Amino acid sequence: MAFPNSTPVVFSLIVPVRNEGEGLESLHQELTDQARKLAESYEIIYVDDGSSDQTVSLLERLAGADEDVVVVELS
């Protein structure tokens, strides 16, 4: 998959989440740190499965700040 004005994505990390608000930012930082070490174009796809905590708002904030983040919300 390629996005406008970006390089093609070489790999995708798909991360299912549900009520992960407390640890989400540290998880994202670790995933980003490791992905950057590979020196390839990547995306992190977070799939929320109906969280009832602050997970969705945190994911939206991460996606707004990082173009490599994609958020999918399931009901």
C-alpha cells in the first residue's frame, strides 16, 4: 500500500487493542523505535475492538502526530 506523497510501505505491524489506554503510548514508542531500526518504510495499524477507556482518543492523537499510524475501529 502506498499513500500519496510517501514511499511505498515495506511492512505493516498490525496491533489489536482493547482497553489498552494505560500502556498504549509506551507500546507505540517501543514499536516505533524497533521499526525505525529496520530502516524500511513501515506502518503501524492499530485495530481497536470496542474499547471503553481512553484507547480510541489516544489512538487518534497518535495518528494525528505520526503519519505511519493507521487506526481501525471495530464496533
